[in-house]
Amino acid sequence: MTAILAADRAVGTPRVPVARGFRFELVKLVSQWRIRLLVLACWIAPALFVAAVSQQGSLPVDTLFGRWMHATGWAGPLVTLGFAGTWALPLLTSVVAGDMFASEDRLGTWRHLLVAVRSPRRIFVAKALASLTVILLLVVGLACSSAAGGLLAVGNQPLVGLDGHLLTPGDAAGKVLLAWVCVLAPTLALAAVGLLGSVALGRSPMGLLLPALVALSMQLAQMLPLPVAVRVALPGYAFIAWNGLFTSPAQLGPLLIGVVVSLVWAATATALAYLLFLRRDFTNLADDGSGGRAVTAGVLPLVGILAATVGVVAEATPATGSGIQQDKVQRSVATAFAHLYRMQTAQLHRPDVTEAQLKATATCNKGGGKLAAEGPGNDWRCVVSWHLPDVEAAGSAIYQLDVTPDGRFVADGDGPKEVNGYFLVRTPTGDAPNPLWQFDGNVELLHSTKG
Amino acid sequence: MDAPLAIRARGITKCFGDVVALDGVDLDVAAGQIHGLVGPNGAGKTTLLGLLLGLAVADGGNLEILGTPVARALAAPDGVAGFVDGPGLYPSLTARQNLAALAALHGSDVATTAIDDALEQVGLTDVAGDRASGFSLGMRQRLGLAAALLTRPRLLVLDEPANGLDPAGKRHVHGVLTRLATDGTSVVLSSHRMDDLEALCSEVTILATGRVVFTGPLAKLAAENRELDYRLRTSDPQAARRLAADTAGIHIDVAGTRDAEVLVVRALVPALDDLVVRLVHAGIAVREIAPVVSPLEAAFLALTEQEARP
């Protein structure tokens, strides 16, 4: 080479500060009709949905807390949260983060942007922050709107927790807020995957769909009978683990693991996207950053992260197998029954009795006792026994349980009719929903929380 | 004393894999000069413009922009604006919003009046409130130029700015570029439209297969070049034909035109001058004399074809 590029002194290049780049990206995002529609939808639709459902006779009992939507306004944001974790948040992150870089490829504006900003690094940071801001705006909209809808339509009443204990309205508000905050972690992970897909796949629509596909894969995985260490180490587990906030004491272990795993995924995917973006050749029009190497460089580290987190969780926790064992199921059912029995007692204006006095226990088997009493299935059967003060004979009631692989269960009362066999109870003020007829619960997969 | 150089490039090379896009390119562009860059497709024009805009880094050679060496890091040097492969505009924003967003990005104290002024200069005032998604290619080019004007550049780099322009748009763009050059801004533009380059540029550089085959003033290009074809319309075509046939250095192109009133001759400029003198002395009125293709285009074709020959 006859001459070497002079590198001793660069041309004075005052780069655009990240704050200005961030504002520029926000302006571009907010100018898009689809983003405006999403913002409107997230801030309005949940309120209308929760208010409308709360006024209907039949409730979405398949969704966690759905059966309590008549009872308290705080059930609405939790139903919305369950729905959002399944559908809304993956799709929102797809539309926002999954298109953040690909849109510049479609519009052919990369060179313009580079000339204007003068720093690919700052472009990346500004884009990542702008997409994060819009996603946060959408998530906050979902939370606030659904809470407002529930509170306006039903009111600020106590919420029945996942183990049947009653949360005061203040506690419920705090837990609902915390649940939405926790769900931000897997949302960030999906957003980072969206950024990575947008950088690695360029104009390909696969980049846009990647967060939704990853979320769908995680949901399918959660439906499979996976070992508990794998289940908890999946980046979407925090979409489920927030349930543990609504037991007493809260099941924080799985939630913390889920949040940490999600944040690790978010950081790794963002870092990969950053590195791939900086390596891109913007002088080549045909190069939109996609290609086998880019995809490989994006996917392999994430597979490595998954393997590492599974290994760490398996090593750090005593849980094995499905995490659903007989003693855990029995304890969960008995605890929830005791709490809900007190509620029924109050409905019937009977003398109050404490959980300690009830000494409720459950005896559960699976498959009529012919199968090992562990693992998910809809063939669990429990007999709950309890004692009342000054009554010698123990009461007993039967429940059929449908336990899903993620530890959640629905207990369906099978009698006696006066206790749990009918969906209504006759109170002095008229018929009321029977809290013991059907109830939701969950089994903590990692280990039992004594309660 | 020579005018200060806005661009001084020496031995610039740039490769994409096995493809040599630029091969030892030298380029000088003086301050306040409009410099044309021409060459066939794939000659390396866009690559060179990309280097000037900081979109790529040369593999070898020295590049100084506005008096300062360019480092290896990607970044458009300060005072440089422009676009390659079309202006980058956001279709969901209006023309004014595109400019306002860009002005805010630069953090410059660009007032609304400056944006209005830029829009007026390129003739887009009437559509300032329209979304860019509905703009034609020519309108997009003009808006891209307006965006570049907002940064008050000292070096403007434009890739095919005349693409899609109607006559009114062309007039606006030419006016803007001429005014900028008058005010001391250097302009480097590529184009396949030789008439635009001849109208605007004081100097041109012709690239072929990544190498410079000519650089310098247009006049020099015409003077040092070979014979050109000229259309000659006179009051007496027959007599003019006989006279041309007797004039040294003049070759009559028999198949050059179907118009019997027009004679096409091939000649160097001195021989053509001699012919005109003889026509006038013979009492034959010269009504039209013009090159069939422009000197720049002829030179471009000759030089690039020569370069392409093995």
C-alpha cells in the first residue's frame, strides 16, 4: 500500500448526543399510525374489557383471578396481566422492537441516519431506548387502564389470593403493581430478542415475528412436562411466576429466578444485537445485516444462555422432576380450603373460626391411587378434612383437581353440597357465590414454602 | 495562491471482498467548487461519495476533508452533509416534520424560518405540510437537499440529485447549488445527466472500474479530447457539404442525419473553426452548429470504453 490512512488526528466530528437521537427515534415511532393505535388500544381497551366483563354473568374462570372479577376491581388488572403475558406483550414487543432496525432497511434511511448521527453506537442506544420507552408506555397503559376499569366498574374491594387468603385493597394494589413490574423483565427479554431479530434478520418478516415466536415457543414449552429446572430457566417463566405474589407467604423464589433469567436474556440479546449492528457494512446496499453468520451469531449465544441457566438452576435448587409432588399439592389445597372456609363462614354469618382452629388437612391421590401421586394431570382427587371448635367429628369434602405442568391447579368441589358441592350458598341476604365450590391454587415447583 | 481544498484524496483504495471498488483514486476539490463525478455503473462513484460522507473507511490512501485527515472510525466529518442512494426521509412525517426532526437531532438553533427558507429554496413550500409518503422521486430529492441545507454544510455530497426532477425542480436545485458554491460551499455530485454536469460543474472527475481516467476542468476535457460530431445547419446545405469535404480535418458523416438540411461533420475544434470561417467567406449563413453529443458525454464514452477494453 502506497499510503496508510492517517489515523493520528480525526476530523472534528461532534456526534449527536444520545438524548437527541432518542428524541428523534421517538418522533419517528410516534408518527407511525400503528404505534398510535397501539398506544390508544393499550390505554383504552383494557378498561373497557374489564368493565364489560365485570358486568357480565359469566366470568373468565379459565384465567387466573377471573372468577373474582365480580368481587373486586383488582381482579381485572390480573386477568389482563395473564392475557397480556400470553398474547399482548409478545405482540407489542414484536411490533415495536422487532421493527426498530428493519424499518430503516425498508425505508432505505440507514445512510441518512448515519450521516446525521455520526455514530452507529449512539444510533443503537437511541433506538433501544426509544423502543423501550414505547413498550413501557404500552405496558403502563395496559396496567393502569385495566385497574381503572376494574375499580370503576366493581370497586376497591379486598382480593382473594391464590391460596385463598384475603388481601386488603391496599395490599392488593401493591401486589398488582408489583406483578406488573415483575412482568416487565420477560417483556424486556422479548424486546431484546426483537431488537436482535431486527438487526440479524434485516428486512425479513421473521425479524418482526421473532419475539412472538419465541414467546409462543416458551408457552408451548410450559405446557410440556419438562423438568422443573428447565421450566424455571426459560426466559418467559416470570410471565407465570408473578402468581406467587398472591400467596401468603409469597412464593418469591421462582419469581426472582424468573426475573433474573429474563434480565440475563435481555442483557445478552441486547449485547448481541449491538455487536451485530456495529459489524454491519452500511456501504453495501444489498447488505441488510442478515445472513447465516448473523443468525448464527445471534442464536448460538442464546442457546448457550439457556443451557447455562438450566444448569445453574438445577444446581442451585433442590427441585427435581416436575416439581409437583403429593405433599405440596395436599398442603396447597388444605391451605386454600382453610382460608376460603373462613370466607364462607363469614358469608353465612356463622361464628368466626381461625385457620389454626380448623386444622385443615388434605389427602390427595392421583388416578384413583393407581398412579404415583406426582406430576400434572386432571386426575388428582383430594379429600379435605377440618375441625370446628367444640365439634368432635371432623368435616370432610372432596375435590377433583386439574393440575397443570406449571403448578397451577383448579379445585372443583365434589360435595357435600352444603360445603362445596354447589356454586351458590344461601346466606341471610340471599344466594351468593360459594367460594369453596371452585377455586384456583398453585403448587410452588421449586420447594415448599411453609405456610 | 491556490484556493484551499475541501477534499484532498491521494491513492484511495477500497475493496469489498475480492471486488476492488476504488483503486488508487486521487481527487482534489477546491472550496466553492461544484465538482462532478461521472462514470458508468459500478465505477465506484457511490463508494467514493460514501467515503466522503463517513459511511465507510478507505482500505488505503490519504483522505483530507475540509483540511483535516479522516480517521479510521466511521463518522461523517463535521461540515459535511449530503446523501447517497437517495435521500433518507421518513414517510410518516410531513416535509416540515422531517426537517424539524433533523434540525432537533443536530441540536442546531434552526428556527422555523430556516426550515421554511430551506423548503422555499427547493420549491417545496406548497407541500410542506404533506406527508413524504406521497412525494415523487423528484420531490424527495429536493427535500433531501433541503435537509442537507439545514446543517449549513461546507461540503455537500450528492449522489444523483437530478434523478426524477422535472424542469422546475431542476431549476430550483441548480439555483441552490450555484448559490451554495458562490457562498464558498464545495459541492461534489454524481450524475448520469451530462447536461446537468455541464451546466453546474467547473470540474469533473471521470471514474471507470474504480480508477480515475480524467480529472480537471470541463474545458480541458473538451480541448484535450478527440474529434466530436457536430450538427451543422446552413443556408445552402449542398454548398456547405462541398466546402466541408474540401476542408482539412473535417469528416462528413453521411449517415449522421436524415434531415437533408443538416450536415453532420466530425472534427477537432480548430478544424471546425476553419470550416466556419470558410462558410462565412463563401456567403453561406451558419444557422446552427452544435455537438451531436456533449463534449463531456463524448469524452465520457471514449474514456470509459477505452478503460473497459482489455
